[in-house]
Amino acid sequence: MPGYVYILASQRNGTLYIGVTSDIGRRIYEHREGLVDGFSKQYGVKTLVHYELFDRIDDAIFREKQMKKWNRDWKLELIEASNPEWKDLSSTLL
């Protein structure tokens, strides 16, 4: 089963959320509509600014754990490298 690691942001350089899923379209919808209780809902983190696709969900989970240990500057550099304008990438998925 494939898997995705994704980063949501509240705004440019704002609050970040890192997650993992096997169905990114459904998961982003859930975040946007406030159907996911917890951190992302509490802080209004809804804009998809980065994602990575993996052939296996296990690899995505491993990557998510790595990224969650990173310092904030590394996360910002990753987003800036692939999405310098911090555009919402969900339209490329849905």
C-alpha cells in the first residue's frame, strides 16, 4: 500500500503539522473541514505545503518520524525548496 508524508501550514512561516496517510485526498479534506480533532484543528493548520509519496506506507511512516525530529529551520528549508511561494498543493491532488 502506498503512503504519503505531508506538511500542513497555518500560513507562510506559520504553525506546521506533519502527518502520514495512505489516502491523502481524504485526509486533507478531513483537515480542511475540521473533522480531525487535535493539533491541526486547534491551530487552524489547513494548507498543504509539502508532500512526498512512497511505494510503501512503512517507508512513509519512517520518513514522518524522521521529519518530526527535525528542527524548524530544516522543515522550512524543505518547504521552500519545493514550494517557495507556499502555494496550497491540494489542488494538484484532488
